[in-house]
Amino acid sequence: MTPKFVGFDVLKAAVSMHQVLERYGLLDRLHRQGDNLNGPCPLHGGHNPTQFRVSLEKNCFNCFSCQIGGSIVDFVSHKERVGIRDAALLLQDWFKVQPKGSANGKLRVATPSHNANTQEANVPLTFTLRDLDWAHPYLKQRGLSAETLRTFGVGYCRNGLMAGRMVIPVHNAKGQLVAYAGRWPGEPPNPEPRYKLPKGFRKSLELFNLHRATQADARLPLVVVEGYFGCFHVWQAGHRRVVSLMGSMLSKAQEDLIVRTVGPGGKVILLFDEDEAGRKGRSEAFTRLDELLNVRVVSFAREGLQPDSVTPEQLLELIQQAGLRELATRHQEEEPCPA
Ligand SMILES: [Zn+2]
């Protein structure tokens, strides 16, 4: 059975950088200076005697050469070359940190997402829809280019379950087709839902466009949007590292997929719709992801705006500004650590 994950806050409070360095036998190489330890970097194997600094008071580290820094969890993650969740589990095991005492409601006791779900994965489809109409006026009206339609395989469906709808193929992280989302063109008549999904398909287990986003330049931040069309528009504007939640609430499985995709301290930009549901989803996603990743939020200037209601240039500018803000903030945050 998978051990219970006690949570990052509990671990960071329970284990010191000093203990971690001691366990690795690295204390001999470091020199004490006030509340800091200085020495050559044990992560990238440098020789400069001042590049690596540990703040015992703040319980964090930083290397000026390889630019890696963070908590005990980040240190073990880099040292062992594992994800932060695995690093946390290692620390938990080495230092026998128990979930006890974390039940004050404030500290989160997380469990791997598949334990919480009865269904572990969506089953890949055994068919593909044919004879889709790429030239339907609705698609043009929504501002989608021929290249976007071709890439995402979106088209109007005349027959079958999704007849009368725009179909959007949905793939899992491996790129296997797991569903078609059917969007009614325009406002649907009662009781037709705006979107139709196949029975049994759980969108909370997937991130739309993840298999393409992971092919894009990994140095770019991962942009997370709510809907399919927001995703199309960010992609079409030229930022290809983009995924959609297919809704406004980040699920546990989606959280795990994002963390796995960008890695510890990875860059994520939340670009949700500027409405009540969007702000709620964005704030909740920020709170959860910010614990593990470098998260920035884009908010639109006006109520009701969303990724497909601004020009591609404006969209790119919003993303780039969020990225720059991220660099500036990081710089400020990193300085106090080795002080
Ligand atoms: Zn280093």
C-alpha cells in the first residue's frame, strides 16, 4: 500500500536542512557563518566555496551557480532526481515523520489521487469520427484558423451521438483518444446541454491538450485555461504550452498531472475567465499549486473577458507579462534566503 503522504508543511516543519545535509554526510564540506552554512554545491558538483548557501533559520538553500534553491523537499528532489512528491515520501521515511498532529485542519493530509477515485483511467476509444465538416461557419465565427482546426481535429458532426455538434477530440497524457466533447454551435435549445461528453468519460482525470503541450518548449510556462476554446486561442496566438481543465475547478488528478509536467518549482500561468466561476476556480487552483510550483495569475481588465475575447497579440502580451512578473518576484524572494 502507498504510504500516507503527510504534506509538505508538516515535513518542512519537522525536518531541518541541517538534518538532511547530515544524512548525506555533507556537513563537513560546509562552513558555518552565523545562521548560514556555505560551501561548494553538492547538487551540481561545483567547487566554488561560496556558491551554495543554506539558511538554517529559514530552513532553505540556494546555489548561485546552478540557480537551484528551495526547501528540504527541493533539495532531496534534486539530489535523488525524483519528483517532489517522491522526495517528500523519502524524507517522511528517513525521518519517520508521522501524519499525527497534522489533524488540526490547517495542514493538508494528501493521498495519491487514484486512491480517491473508483476509476483509475479513462478507457481509450476504439473508433474515430469521420466526415467532420471543417468549414462550418460556427468555427470561423469563433475565430479558429484552418491550422488550429486541423491540429485539434475539430469539426462539425452530422451523424451519430454527437450529430449537430462541433466535436473536439480529447486525448489522455499519452496521446490516446479518450473522448469527443460535443459543443452545440451557439446557444443550445432546451434541454440540450452546451457540451455533451460520452457516458463514463471523466474529464477530471485529463488535461485537455496535455499531449501536445508537452511537445512544446519546456522552458515556457505552462498556461492553464478553463475551456477548449481558450486553449485553441492561446495555441493559435503562438503559445503552444497550454492545457485546459475542461471546467473551472482543478481536480486532484489534474493537479498531479500539472505538477508532473512542469516539475518542482516549474512555471505555471493561470488564465481563467473573468467571471465569478473563473475567479473562484483560479483562486483555488492558485492556493493548491502555489505550494509546489511557481504560479502566476493573469486577470483580465474587465468583467466577462476570457482568452478568446481579446486579440492574439493581447493574449500573448498578458502571458508574457505574467512570465516577467514571475522572474522579478522570484528574484526578490530568493535574496533573503542566503542573507
Ligand atoms: Zn549548484
